[in-house]
Amino acid sequence: MLVRIVKLTLKTEKIASFERIFEETKQQIRTFKGCQFLELYQDANKPEIFFTYSYWEDSDALEVYRNSDFFQKIRNRTKLLFDEKPEAW
């Protein structure tokens, strides 16, 4: 199993837009082949900072997702909302 953590720093005025996109897409991500878990967390002290935690069967499953049309569409919708480049571990 692979655990993927991504830190997202949003423009303050774009938080609601990001949350709406996540709500619209989270079930599709959770049911993507190889995804075993997905959650979104918001920093209690800095509300513009979010983290996604996702568990994947392995790195190949994550790469298939990252190269999918579905992921590219989400990325295109959300990248304009970021105040900083996302960080991933």
C-alpha cells in the first residue's frame, strides 16, 4: 500500500470553490481502481491550508490515476485556486 499526502494552499477567496469541487468528485476518486481511502483535512489555524490523504494499492495504481483524463480535468479546475504549488509526499 502507498499513502499519498498532498498539501494544498488555497487563495482564501477560493476555499468554497475548492470544497465544492472536492464534494463533487470525492466519490469518483474513492472508487477509482486502486484507491482504498481518501479524506480531505483543513488546518484548524490556517483555513486556507488543506491536506488530502489517499491510500493506493501501489505506486502503479496512483500513476494510472494521475495520468487519467479524470485527474487532468480535476487538476485543470483546481490549479487556478491555489496560492502556492501543491506539495506531495
